[in-house]
Amino acid sequence: MTISPPVRPAVRTRRPVLPLVAAGIIFLALCLWNWSPISLQYDLRVYVVSAQAFLNGQDIYTAHLAYPKDMALGFTYPPFAALVFAPVALLGTSGGRVLMSLLNASALLVIGMVTLRALRPQWTRYRVAAIGMAVGAAGVALEPVRSTFDLGQVNLILTALLLVDLLGHLPPRFRGVLVGVVTGIKLTPGIFIVYLLVTRRYREAATAAAATVGTMVAGAIAMPDASRQFWGHYIFDPSRPGATHFISNQAWRGVFARINGGIDGIAPYWMLAVAITLALGFFVVRKAYEQGLVVESVLLTSLVGVLVSPISWTGHWVWALPIIAVLTHHALRLRSKAAGGLALAWLVTTAFGLPWHTPYLGDKEYTHHGLQLVAGNSYALCAVATIGLALYGLRRRAA
């Protein structure tokens, strides 16, 4: 008779959490050192000035006119956003820069961790946190991320909130709330309410829509005149955030304006491109979601959003970080040369910020030819290639 050896109880090993905490603090400190309280952060100053105008009972959309030498553009977000930025205004510009740099750095780490959790659901929390933080920290190598820090923008924060909500990190009854709040701040994330409808997550879509309406009501109560101006006039002026043809605008409208030599006459072509992108893009999104590729469906929606928006500055393309991570994951798991090549294209394009290496300012964007046209519109081209590869890959996967 064979006697089995005694079963030893599993020993639970404690993971060294302190090094992770220390690494996170060091990363935040490095970001704060690089984007210090004396850095320009132009957009943050616009937020602060407009929020201070709200606190002082002034017009948030004309507050920048008091600084004609320093602020060429004014506040372009809904009134609710000024409410959100009110605490930053109380800190002042320097204090706001500190807060924004820390929030952006934290958001970067969150983006890395939630993306990795979606790709590796079987991994332990510690492993996801450790590698996810590394992925997020590596994002500072990308021009959209650096641009967001340089300007004191909110792109990383909003992206992190959207991923947390859409990838199921909230209790079920609260899912959709962050999508609605983020939409109320910047409008363009409203594309994800459409995403929730397309993927038949109707309860979350209703919650997101209700939250968006709530932000509009809050803004109207706090600033009735500003709300009338924004919803009755400013929302219909796509040039208010800046020149459409400027090299930083990598949306379809910017691409067509540069190729055409101006915005006159591009409306039919732009609207056709938008319609095709919405139809084909959401078809691919739906197929990806049905095949269980949730994070992929969210990222494809983000690409549809930046392409169809009238203005998508390069800083808005922070979605490149999780996109590169997902493409690299598929390239390694499936040994896909196409996914690997596309991941490399995204990395080179966004790390070097290729559009900025072409002539720009002074209408030089209209002189592009040959490779300059490719580099000058490279973010949009990467987005189109990604949607195309997803369509091809999903059709093969279904077959």
C-alpha cells in the first residue's frame, strides 16, 4: 500500500507592496519636477481664468479677453466644466499646475493598470499593478501624453475615467455615470453613449445620458447666461477652439482642410467621411464586443470619436497608449505581424509626433506634398489602418 505524503497547506506569500507605492510616488514626483508650477500649461490657465470668472460672477467665455497678450483663445467647454474647475481656480495658476500634473500622472498609471487588467484577467492584482504602472509610466514617451502635460489638459484624466467605467470597474448600478459626467465636461466623449447603445448596454447608456443631462442642468442653474450662449451659439462654431487646418488637428476635418487648402468646399467630403467612419466603425465595434473583445471595442470607439470630431488636437490622442499596448498583446499572443507592424507604426508616429516634423504655422500646412502629407496626417492614417485591420481580423476570427 502506497502512503500519500501529507498535504501541506498553501503558504500565502506577501507581495512587497511598499516598492510599488514608492515607485508610484517617484513617478509622480518626476512628473511634477518635469512639469513644474512655473511651466506654461496654457490650457490650464484658460481653465483657471474661466473658473475664476465664474466665481466672480463674470462671463466665463470672454474672461480671456482681459489677457490679450497671453491668451488668444478662450474657454470652449460647457458651463459645467467651469464648475468642475472651480477648486483649481481657488488654488490659483501655480497650485493648479501642481494639481493637474499630479492628476495627469495618476491617470496615466490608472490607464496602464486597467488596460492590462482587461488583457490579462487571470493575473493577480499585484502583477497587474506592477506591470500596469510600468506601461502607464512609459506613456510619457508619447507626444499626445507629453502635450497633455505641457498644456495642463484634462485628456488623460477623462480617458482614465472612461476606461474605469466602460471596463466594468464600477458597481453595476453606477456604470455609465462617469461616461455622462465626462461628456458633460467635454462633449466629445458622448461618442461612448452611442457605444453603449450599439453594444446593447442600454441601462448604462440611459444612466450616462441622465448624468449628462444632469451636468447640463447644473451648468444652467449656476450660469444661465453662459449656458444660453454655449448651447445656443458656441456649440455650433467648430473653429472656436482654433484654426481647423492647424497641423495639430488630426481629425478628418483637419485632414481635408489641409489637403484642400482651406475649409471652403470640404463640407460634402468631410460629412461623407464622417458618415462612413461612423457606419463602418461602429460595425467593427459591435463585432468586437460580440466576440468578447471589450477593451478593443472601447478603443475602436475612441478612434471613431477623434476622427469624426471637428477638432482633435494631437493631445486628444492619448488613446494611443492603450492602443499600442493592445496591439502589442495581440502581436505576441497571436504572432500577428500585422498587429506588430501597426503597433510599431503607432509607436513611431506618436513617440516622435510626426505631424510636428512637417511645416506648420503661417498656413504652411497648405504646402505639404509627398511624404509630408503622410507625416502631417499620420495620426489619422494610423486610426484608419487600425479600424481596417480590426475589420479584417474580426471577419477572419468569425469565419
